[in-house]
Amino acid sequence: MRLLVLGAGGSLGELIHAQAQARFPGTVIAGYRGPGATSGDVTSRFVDAANADSLRRAFRGIDCVISAVPQRSPVVQRVCAEQGIPSVDVSADYDIALRARKEVAPDSAPQVVCAGQAPGVTGLMALELYQATSGPVRVGFLIADRARSGATGVADMLRAVQDAEDVSWFCYAGLGRRTAARLRTDESALMRQPLPLEVVVAFEKDAVNRAVMGLRAARMLSLLTRPGVARRLARPRQHPHDEAILLTAVSGEERLVVRSESDYLGTACAAVTFARMACRTTARGVLHPGDMTTLEQVVREIPEALSRVSGPAPDHPCG
């Protein structure tokens, strides 16, 4: 399988490229827009992800594409569908994902969207619990203090918190109660089996949460999403195994916990796994990961990045 990673020059794209190389050595091409990317290079290609003609040239001889670049329109999905190439997009931009569903033919090669850790793995967790309880599901995403991040990731997360529905609290398994923002999420709308889903996000230290939520109340978080500021807040060089990310899903009396070594590592490993699955699935068109796989299958594929514990929720909500 010849795999092209779009945005391989960014913090997340670089990690996706490394994980893909580890799984498919000698068959992965880095696609990025920069002076080191040339069309004749066997390991990298110049790609302007906003330009359909540039994408068509870059996709020659490619079997699957992983995209880690922001888009203003779903051009990557449109060109991949036109060329009959499966793709996986790790972006959390629901508007682009929903537009792709409208613009890409339902019988096209699979175009997997929102295929990272959150959204992505969060949706797989929610689907598993919903199938067990038939009740509403809340998924809490906890960000570690030393989490690796890029400027785009920092800006996206702060923007999501600023635009959150409201602020309440959530109990994370083994860590207790944290102030959390309930995100505006359309992840359920992307699934072929929609379900009542809420996603909340919090930082490991509640003092950080209170500071962030205070800035949100003052509508000042947008100042931190500016490229120069977000770049200063980014932490691209942290060792990924220092970052422990925790995902906790609760529905009725059932609780499901997934631990990830890091947000970026979990997303990178999940993206590569989804890419392999996209090349094998019989599902067509624009897909959520839950349309072609399950949480159990994904965790089995990448035990180095994700581990899970499930069982009844404790009597005490923060147990």
C-alpha cells in the first residue's frame, strides 16, 4: 500500500508519517508545501492541499491518503473520491466533514472523516456504550499537563472551549471531578447510527481549567488562538509517553475508560489503523470510523497507544 500523508511537516502530520513508516516501511510518502518537498522525490511530494490540480498530481500512484491539514472546503475528499482513492482525515472540523458528506457521492471510495482520538475514538466509545444501554452517553476528554501539541491543535482546542455550549463538571475515572466545557459537537450526526452524545473537555489540573474557563467567560480565549500566540503555547518536543490522556465515557450505570499515551500519538496510530481499514472496508462514501470498525478492533490494533477498562460505574460518581 502506497500511502501519502498530507501535512507531514506539521507536529501531528510528522508523527502520523513516522507511525505510517513504522507499519509500512518504504511505502509512505510525505506530502507538504515547503522548500524541501519536490515532485520527483521518492519520499516526499510538494502538495498544495487547497488546490485540486496539485492534489491530483500528488495522488498519482497512491493507494490511500491521510490528511492532517485544515481545509476551507472538502477538496481532499472530493479529489480522492474522483480518483477512487480512500482517505482518512484527522481534522475535528465538523462543518467540513458534513459538507463532504453532501458533496461526495455515496458510492465513492471510502472517505473517513473526524478520524483521530477526539473526535474518532470518542465516537467509537459512545457507540459501544449506546449499544449496551440505549441511553445518552457523555464522553469526557482529559488533556494532560504536558501534552504534546502543535499551534493548530492549540488553536482548535481553545476555539472549541470558547464556543462550548456551557461549563459544568465531569468525573474522570480515578482522578475525580474536574471543571469541564461541554463542546458543540456534530460527531453523532456523522454516524450512520446517530445517538444522544455529549463530549466534554478538561485539563488535568483544575486550576488550569478555572483559568481557561475564566478567560472563556471574558471572551478572551480568541486572543490565544492567533497563530503567533498559539505557536508559543504549543509543545511539539515533549516526549509522548509523558502525556497520559484519559477518555471516560458514561451511560447509565455503565462506564468505559480508555487511556492513551498521548493525544497526538493516539491520533497518529488511530489514523494509520483507520487508513488500513479504509482500504479493506466494503462501506462506501463519507464515513465516521464507527461506520467501518469498533473500539475493540482499534484497541487490539494499537495496544501501544490505547488501552481500555470497562465495567459498571462506581456508586460514587467520582469513584
